[in-house]
Amino acid sequence: MTEVRTEIPFEIDLEALSRSLHIKPESDHVKELAALVDKVREVGRPKAVYKESFIDDKGVETVSIDGVTFTSRVLRRNLDGVERVFPYIATCGNEVDRIDIPKDDFLQEFWLDAIKAQLLRSSISHVTGLFETKHKLGKTALMSPGSGDLEVWPIEQQREFFSLFGDVEGMIGVRLTDSFLMIPNKTVSGIRFQTEVDFQSCELCHREKCPSRRAPFNKELWESLQHE
Ligand code: SF4
């Protein structure tokens, strides 16, 4: 069953935000940032959709979930022995994109992006909290279309991923562009599943100097997949 969450609570710590944006307490920027945060508090609506799904078929390189087939050797391998999965999409919500920022005010745009990231974090922790408390998932791993090296789980499969839910835009205001990017930009999608094995897509990603890297590249794992 699809669960839609549109009233996810969030908090913005102005002092911590100022520090992370390197704004000095005596700077005039503090007031401007506070005004922007007030607007976000007024209109911000982080949201999420997820479902408890079951795998109905597995091929050599394919996995079928709720009748939708995905092709990824890594996904297939990670879901060996797994029957129940939790696809989800979490977003900062598109309301904040409607906040009026003066044209060419790149600083405010940059700040808004940082605030949106905070809203997205609230949305992700709301959903992962539900996985732990409501669905008793325990130790899990996550795979997302498009993360890791290109061939790990090709981003083009976002189309199939979105089809698991139906009208995602109607449910949580997230749309997929023709190049498979999600709008609003602070949105994540993925499948969380129970596992005893530690896995992060970053282990299969050659991208250097990624500020979001969560695990070092795992040459051994990468090579083992090339020889399967
Ligand atoms: S290293 Fe960066 S780009 Fe690569 S999978 Fe991890 S977060 Fe994504």
C-alpha cells in the first residue's frame, strides 16, 4: 500500500544555519537570512511517498517489484534473499521554490538551496524513522537509480521507479524531467531493504572529490561485479 506523507514537521536552527553558511553574527546578512527562513517556515512542506513492496521475480540481471522490472546486476545481487523492499521518494516540497527571490540574487538562491537541503533531511529522517518503528526494518541498505557508476543502476530507470507509485506529482509535487532529474532539486529516490551486508552505492562510484561520499570506493567489490 502506498503511504503519502504531506505534513512532515521540520525545524530550522537559524544560528546553526548561519554558521554553516559562514555568515558572521554581526553581518547584515543575518537579518536577510532570518527573513528568508521565516518565509520557508510559513510555506515549507517537506513530503514523502513510500510503499511496502514485494519482489515477484528475479532474473540473472533483473528484479521485478510489484510488476515493474528493473535491470541492474548490483540491485539483483543486493536483493538476493530479500523478498520485501521499501521504494520511496522524499522531497523538500515544491512550495519553497515559489518563494520570490529578487532576480540575480545568487546569495539568497544559495541560502534557499541550503534550507531546502535541511527540509529534505527532515523528510528522509521521517521516512527512515517509519521504516524502523512501524515496519521494524532493522539493519538496511539503500540503492537509488543513478547513484554509483553509470552502469550500477542506470538513471533512465527512474521512469520505471516512478511508475511504482503512479501519480508522484499529484501525490507529493515531484516531477521527473526528460533527462531523469527530479524537480524540486532537493529530492531523493531509492529502495531501502533489510540486509546484514554493509552496502553503499558510493563503494561502486569512481567519482573523485564528491562532497557527499559516504563510503570509499571498493575496488574488490567493483572487480567482483565485472567478472560475474
Ligand atoms: S560518491 Fe557521490 S556521486 Fe558517487 S554515489 Fe556516492 S554520493 Fe553519489
